[in-house]
Amino acid sequence: MRRRCLRRRRCEEVSEEDIAVSVIVTEGVTRVYSGDGVPVHALRGVDLTIERGEFAALVGPSGSGKTTFLNIISGLDTPTDGKVWLNGKLLSRMNGNALSDFRRDNIGFIFQAYNLIPVLTVEENIEYIMLLQKIPKSERHERVLAILDEVGLGGMASRKPTQLSGGQQQRVAIARAMVSQPAIILADEPTANLDSKIGAELLDMMYRLNTQTGMTFIFSTHDPMVMARARRLIALKDGEIERDEVGAP
């Protein structure tokens, strides 16, 4: 079922079955930016299928298109050309509000830059998505405390982001992405600001969630530790898929 479409080779046409059984499907996704009047091709006709429950890593040098691809499959950015289906829905058919609601309910995004709200406490940052989802306050509080214990930040719910180290802020960002139990986690360099011990513990937690719940994880990474745990490695180079390998870690 998985469509492995390497550079310079077009993929077969996307089928309704592909869309129905896969969490993410892209067809001919291209992204061109205009920099000082010179077009920059960040992605070049990427065809890819991610099945439900995958634990996959996007790898490649800086500038290869990894972060751009994450932004496009999440609906944070729009492709110049091509199509993206997420949980069976064609993203280009949704308007701004509908897309925001759909993304909120289906995706947890771990940003490399954390993107925490500085005036909110750790608990308020983590519970924000659940607040929008109208989850009761008592349940939100219980989930926040539980996930903080999971990421090694028990007792820090009332702190502000400015009172935390970079590694602690990264762990808050990871907790925020996972606390609402979305179908998909997209993680942009999630271990970049963590020491190897904490990084390994958080990877173990994510791997366990993936195995137990079927939550799909897609990482953008340079970290050999993440690559070693991934069951699928998708190598990008110059905006194209150069290599797609599947195997147990």
C-alpha cells in the first residue's frame, strides 16, 4: 500500500483506497519561494504515503525540504502545486477556519522553536488546545499533570516559559503536542535541545505511545538516536525523495 516514489520517478496515481487507509498522502507536492526575485525550489513534486501508526523520520541535510514538507502536510503552509490528503480530507478544499479546526483536532506539532506563549504558565500552555476542544477543566488538569510527569517536569505546572531552560521548554512543547492525544504527531527536531539521556527517555515515551495507541509520529531530524528508533527513514535531498527505507529499529 505504501507508495515509494523516489526522485526523478513519478508515482502511480493516488487511489481512493490509498486515501482511505493512510493518514497522509501527497501527490506532486511542489513548493517554490520567491527570494529576491529568484525562485527557490524547496520541494519538487513529492509523492508520499504515510500509513496509520507509522514511526517515521525525514532525514537529509539542512535545506533539503524537511521542515517545509512538515509545514505543508500539516496545513501550516500551502504547496505551490500538488495535493495533500490528511486523514482522508483534501486540505485544499478547506477554508481557513475549517482547516485550523481540523488541524487542531488531528495534529500535534512539536516546533523546533517551542512556540510557547510567554505570558501563560506551563499548565496553561499545555492545556490550551484542550480548552479549544471544550474538554472539561478537571480532565484538562489531570491530563496536564500526567503528561508533565511523563516528560520529567512534575511540579513545574505553575512556572512561566521564561523560568525554564531551553531543554525544559522543549519538553513542554512535546507535552503540549501529545496531551490531546491527536492521531498524528509532527516533530521538527524534537531532541535538538535535549541532552542524550532526556532525549532517549522522551523517545522511549513516544515509541511506547505509538505502539500502544497507534498514534502516527513523523520526525524531521539530524539526530542519529531518532534515526535509529524510526521504523522508516525518508531521505530528502534538494526537495526530492532520494531514499525510502523501511525496517524495524
